[in-house]
Amino acid sequence: MTTSLKIHIALLSVFSLSSLYFLLKSRRLRRLSLRSSPPLTWPKIFYLSETNTSKTLAHRLHSFLLSNSLQFELTEPSLYEPDRLFNENLLLFVVSTWQDGKPPTSSQYFSQFLSDAASDFRVGSLALSGCKFAIFGVGSASYGDTFNAAARDFSKWLKALGAKEILPVCEGDVDTGDLDMGFDAWGVKVARVLKGEVEGESCTNGFDEELEEMVEIDEMEETGFGEVDIEDIAGKIPDKNSLQGLHKGGRNGENGVKEMVTPVIRSSLEKQGYKIIGSHSGVKLCRWTKSQLRGRGGCYKHSFYGIESHRCMEATPSLACANKCVFCWRHHTNPVGKSWRWKMDDPLEIVNGAIDQHRKMIKQMKGVPGVKQEQLDEGLAPRHCALSLVGEPIMYPEINSLVDELHRRHISTFLVTNAQFPDRIKILRPITQLYVSVDAATKDSLKAIDRPLFGDFWERFVDSLKALKDKAQRTVYRLTLVKGWNADDIDAYSRLLSLGEPDFVEIKGVTYCGSTATSKLTMENVPWHTDVKSFSEALALKSNGVYEVACEHVHSCCVLLAKVNKFKIDGKWYTWIDYERFHQLVASEKPFNSKDYMAMTPSWAVYGAGEGGFDPDQSRYKKERRHGTASLKTDSA
């Protein structure tokens, strides 16, 4: 073999070995690259949400898991093709339960698909055998058997299809005030299970003791577990000291009896300007109180009934309610319940606390432009109490004693009930004016609007209206018109008039309180004053002369119907109240009726007057908004 041939063979060997080396290295690098590249589809976090509660929770969970190097894709079921489920291997669900234990309306197709697949023998019990899942339910325990029913149904359907549950369904309760803490603890458990640190654990609905050991609170705040509202979610995670107080029983009253207002709920309400009294009552300064203190006009109750708005105290002895109305202008930050199950405060302490807090808020108006000393002094001595702040006042077991104490101090009472406690209405002692909220005229619309806790809500509603018939003092139906919801049911409303035969019917356009997660209402649902007037005139006409339109307050978009045979004398309306006479009648302890303490309505408050219900002794201020700036105009009315 020649030297030249040997060199060629040696070079060929070197090149062959080099090529093999680089080929193997290239394949190895390709395999590593494939490992690190994202999968065709990420594991999913589904949120089934009606009022954005579950949606917001899901976003928080997504951020938290991402901070723990766990990548998920947020998915809304209505935008997802359900048959893709059979290709998934890991699913997390945040599921709200809506009416009648069903999932939210936007996810009903997705839910029906899953339900049908679970019961279809052709699909089989191994269709999701390669999939793992965990579910957090969002519901209200006040709804009884349907509490988190949708979350439990999803678990049942997924397991029927062969999916493996890595954690039991965790049932969050929006009414406890600690939904956030329970959800965050569940999220940490999910992360631990997915990272292989622990096997599946049981779920607790409240704050988990291990939470602080699993992840630092500060770290959770940094990853998006931020501040939101109570029902639309609870609130910002309290600091560690607050959590320790909660865990040691800070939410319980004496002898272990639960307090209605938890620390989280208290914090949320106080941010809205409420002054919490004791463990279940509250007071807040109404904007009309501030307005009349400044001489800028009173509310519709001033126009209709002669209330002095700057001497009116808005309060409630029960922050809890038995409804979750879609137009609740308190944003559902109050507790709910079907019966009194909390620690109970003394009625005298509630009255004293309410007046004390009210006076403090009035004093803060000193120095505000337009507030005169005379008006301020009068405001410090309230003469009216609107028991309509929030919640259901007649749920408070000592409501009669509380009302008696107010009357003893010559403070009149306007009490509003939501028509779910007819037996409580029957035992009420004389109220200056008793209201029943008539939010809808049919069973289906009432269910959709009020979202009541009681299964027999319609029967309770009807019995509450009937209970007004036996009341000798002034009674009122209060209608809140919501365009697209209840503003077209004039015939049905007219039929309700005969049930309670109220002295008055207040018809008011819904107040738009801005966009919130608890309500789908927009400005499109707010009627114009002309709409309210048309509805009122039509309803009066349907009564065949029993009622006529008596007063209006244009600013409040509110109209009053009154019984002609009681309150129209010689062509003049007598819708106002002689408050001193009322207190004399109460003190006499003799029977009396609504005609015994009525007073003449001033001409400026009568329906159709040029003033539109605005007191000419006040100064009207109008805001003109131009190019983002506002200027105030004063009218001499």
C-alpha cells in the first residue's frame, strides 16, 4: 500500500468519524430542543362565570400558577369546542352556581355537552381516562341544597368519563367573607400536587392553616392575588396578624355565636362609607342629606311626604338580606340569609350608636361651601329614620323595640321590606310609613331580578303584599323600573294592586351605579323620566280611578301614585305627613289610621308643576360637562 493511499484512508476515517459525531450531536440537540419547546396545547383553566366572580378568581389562579412555573391557558367555555376535551390531559375548573343549581347561562352548551357525554354509553367510561382535574366551586350556602351544585355536577360528569380527580371539589361560599382565603389555599394545594410535593389532599372551605407554610402572603400578593369586591370576590388577602385573628375565632361573638359582619365584610363596607354599629347594623350619610345641608334640594321623600332630608338618618338594624337583586346598588357586599342566626345586639345600643355615628358624619360637613350653621345644628338632631340602607330590617328579631325607641325620641320611621317575610310584617307595630319592594310582577321575572334565597319566594311575596291590607298606617308599593327586565308588565302590576291595596305606589327608575361584577346592567337599562311618567300614567289608568298620579321628583326620576278616596280632598292632594301628630297618636296608644296624620302637599310637589318636585326655597345646582370640564350653574327656582 502506497503512502498516498494510506493518507487517503486516514483522512476518510477522520471525516467519517467527524460526520458521525456531528450527526449524533445534532440529533441530541434536536431532542433537547423539542423537550423545551411549548406543547401544542397547554393545560386549561376553565372559568364558568355569570357575574365575573369565577373569571376574576381564575385570572388570579393563572398568575399564581405561572409564578410557580406552571403554565396554563385561561379558557372561557363558550369560546371552546367541547369535543376537544378528549384531547386534554389536565383541567382546572372555577365553577359558579347560578339559578336553581345550574351553571352560568354562558356555559350551558358546554355543560350540556359534558352531561350528555357522561350519560352516553357510546362515549364510554374511559373517554377521559388520560385526563386529571380539580374543581373549585363558587356559590352561596344560603341557597341550601343547590349550594355549589354546578361544581359537584361537573365533578360527577368528569369522573363518569374516566377522568381522575387530583383534589376533591372545594366549595367556596361568597357569604362567609373568606372566599379569597379558601380559594388561595386551594390554589396552593393544586400547585403542590402538580409539582409532586404532595398527593391529593382534602379541601377546606375556609382559611387553611397550612397556607402560611406553603407560600408567603407577600409572594401571593405579588402574583396577582389582588384587591376586589366582596361578592364579585371577597377582598385583598389580610395581613398575617389579621389572619391569625380570624383563625383564633375573631369572627365569632360571645359564647361562640357567629357575628353577621366578618372582618372582611366590615372592611369592604367601611370603604364604601358605611359606619358599622355593633355586629349587624349600619348607618350612612345619604347624598341628599348633604345636598339639603347645602341648600341644594332634598330627595323625593321631601317632595312627596315632607321629609327634611338634612334631618334624615339612613340606617338598618340588619345588614343581611334574603335576596341578591341584580340592581342592588350596594353591590352585594352585605351578608345574606333566610333566618336570624347571628349574635344579636341590643336595640337601645343600635339606636344610640346610629345617632352617634350620624352626628359625627354631619359634623364633618362643617365648613363645606353652602352649609349654614342653622342647617348644621338641625342636622345634628335627626327627626327621620329611613330603615332602608341595605339588607332586610325586619329580619332583626327586636325590630319593634327598635322602632318604639325611635318614636319615643320623636324620630319618624320609613321602613322598607323586600317582601320575603310576611309573618314579620304582620307583627310590626305602627310604622310612620311601611314599604314593600315590588321589583317584578310575575314569578319568573321576580326570580330573575331578585334572585331570592327562598324556594317559595313567590308565595312569600304574595303573602307580604296581602299583609299590607291589615296595616292601618301608611303603606307603599315601591317599584323599581329596569328597562328590558320589568318595565313592560303594566297589566301584571295592576293585578298586584288589589292584593295589598297600598296607600301609595312609588315608581322609580333604576339607579345606575357603574359597572360591577355583580350586575350586567348598563345605562341602556335606565329609563328616562318620561318613561317613568308614561308607565305611571298607564298604571293609574289601569286602576280604574282608584289611584291617580299625585307627585313627581324629576331629579330622582320618581313618580307617586296615591289613593284618590283617601288623599285627594276637594281637588287637593294630602300626601305629606304631620309628623308631630303621628308621634302624638303613637304616644296615645290608641288605634289610628293613615288619614289621621296627613298634611297638604305643596303645589310645587304636585304632578305636572313647573318645579318638577324641586323645592323653590332651595337653590338648584346643575353641572354642565364640556370637554371633560365641569362648571356649576345656579338656578333661581
